[in-house]
Amino acid sequence: LADRQILRWLKEPFSPWHMDEMWLVIAATNRREVNRQVFEEATRRRLFCNVVDDPELSSFVMPSIVDRSPLLVAISSAGQAPVLARLLREQLEALLPHHLGKLAEFAGRWRERVKARLPASARRGFWERLLGADRLGQALERCDDAAATRLAEQLLDEQASARRGEVVLVGAGPGDPGLLTLHALRHLQQADVVIYDRLVSKEVLALVRRDAHQLFVGKERSHHSVPQDEINQRLVEEARQGHKVVRLKGGDPFIFGRGGEELEALIGSGIGFQVIPGITAASGCSAYAGIPLTHRDHAQSVRFVSIHGKEGAIELNWRALCEPKQTLVFYMGLSLCPLISEQLQHAGMPANMPVALIERGTTPAQRVISGTLEQLPSLAEGVASPALIMVGSVVTLGQKLAWFGHSSPPINPAAAS
């Protein structure tokens, strides 16, 4: 390289003047005192300096690079574990197709054309369809630019003529973002608009695409910050603007989530929709509390119960709820614990039937309070919403199977009385 004058080689001891008019310095001698001298002089001159294999004497580090130009992936351990960074690079080299560079170049050639044909709200959908199409990668891999162009033109025409968005009803689970399904995560990161409820945790919302518009509709018992009719109308309006709308609900949208009602409002509008189920609160909270919903020694069936109807409290078949060998899970029943306790006992359930309240289940703030059916009203005092009520002998297993969060010791009936 020196002979070809691609680089300048000064075969002489280090001198500070070597840094004149430079902005980046790399020291790679086998003498640490020389390397230190280089670093100190570079620091004095406020120049970037890297001393090879010596993070303490470096103001920047070299990442390991996966090169699919113009696409680059850099992995850095901040100089702490360069071998680990190289190992990760090797794994990514095997995972990332070699045609990614061609894919990026092809997209670059089409950017201005896409901008001219599509409004900003429709471009993301086009690029996701195009760059995710296996046919495009295959065409570029075999250098068939004509086939790649035909595919891009077809998808662009479809996107330009469609101009109608869709609504995706997504279950966010009970709180722990790790319980989201892969489909739910993908749609959160593709959404243009996210309409969410009070029960969706901030950790889940943090996974939403950064530039998506987030709309809080904050539904709570006896207080709806946005009426249901307005929520339904907003879904239609946003989708008609060509947006991908994610309606994000805590738990599962089809279990006491009014998801069916919202989809009914879309029927006849011409708006496409799909449903991504989530882990319902009963399943997630009971698992994190160590309380099985069913168990061969305790319960052969489970019932999910809501006392709230369209016009308030509803009448339940309390006697059927007292059948043996079953687990009851009450949703949104925290304020009605006295009614639940009274009616179940009146229908024949023993006063000493084990119960548990699971507060903020699956989150770091989870708390499990256990006791008996007759104690349920007093157990509920000081419990914050959201909370789930479980009734059945399976509750007793929570004391030995609990693995997550904090469980309060069961209340002694004699002491309580």
C-alpha cells in the first residue's frame, strides 16, 4: 500500500507532530509506554484515539462489523469483551442473507418514486410488503432486476389503489410485556395508530413503534373518558385514512374486553380487521400466583365471571356457581366483594371456602391476599385495581407453588372474627 502511495509510511519513532491535521489516531505498538504517550498527546489535542486491546487508553472503540453494504450492522461491547462481539458478529453473518445489500440499494432507487405515489401514512405498509416479500429477495439474489421491478410496480399499484387501512384487535395480556405473543409484538411495531385502555401497562406501550400516534381511551368502571360509541367511530375514521390501527386491550379482547362489540361496529364499513388473542388475566395472574385454575384433586372446571353488564350489575345463577370441584374467577368485582361473599354463601358455598385476591398480577407490584369466603369483604380493603378474585380449593396450593411477587399470609378465621 505504501509503494502504491495509498498510505503514507513514516518509518521513525513516534513524534507529536505526526498528529498534525489528523482527527483520528490508532496506536498499535507492542510498547505500552509508547501507546500511553500517543493517547495522552491525542487527548491533549482532543483527537479520537484507540489503543488496540487497551480500553483504558481509548476514547473510542472499534465495533465488529457485519457488512452488507450499504447496510451495516455494528456490535460493540464498549471494549469490555471484544471476543464476545466477534462471536456475535459471526452468528449474525450466518443469519443475515448476503442479498440484503442489494435489497437496500433497490429500496434506495425506489424511494423518490414511492414518495411521489403514496402519502406518508401509506408508505410504511408498502415498504413492509415489498421488503418482506421472499420473491424480491430471490429475484435480487439471481440478479433478475426486471422481476424485482415488476414486483415493486405491482405492490405500489395495489397500495396506491387500496388506500384503506385495517383494524387489528390485540390482546396485551395482564401486564408483563414478556407475555405478549409474537404476532402482537409485530403489529405493535407496524401500527400507525394505537388506541389503548387503562389496563395496558406502560412496559407494553414502550414496545409500540416510536412514531405511532397513541390515543388513550382510559375505560374504567363507572367512568369512561371516551364513550364506547366514540371509540368505535374513531376506529373506522382512522382506518379510512389508510392507517393501520391497533386496538390494544388488556388481557384477551374476547374475554370481558368488549372486543366483539367493537368489531361489530366495523361490519359494513368495508374496513378489514383481524384479532390477535392475548393471555387473559385469569390465566396469567393465577399462574404468577402459583394457583392452578384446574387440578385433579381440586377442580375439574373453571368459570370466568363478570358481575357487570351493560346497565350495571347483573343477576347471576349463584347456585350454579356453587357446584363442587370448580374454580371461580371474578373479573372487575373488587367493589362488589361483599355481594359476592353474601350471595355465594346464601347459595350454599361454605363460609370457609378459600379465596384469593391477586392485585396487579404478573407485574413487579403483584400482591396476593388469601383467606376465606366470609373474609372476602375485609380482604378487599386496601386492595388496588386491577385485581382478580379467585374462589375455590385450588387457592390453597398458592402457598406452596407461589414463585413470583409477594403473597400475604392467609388470614386466620379465628383471629379475624
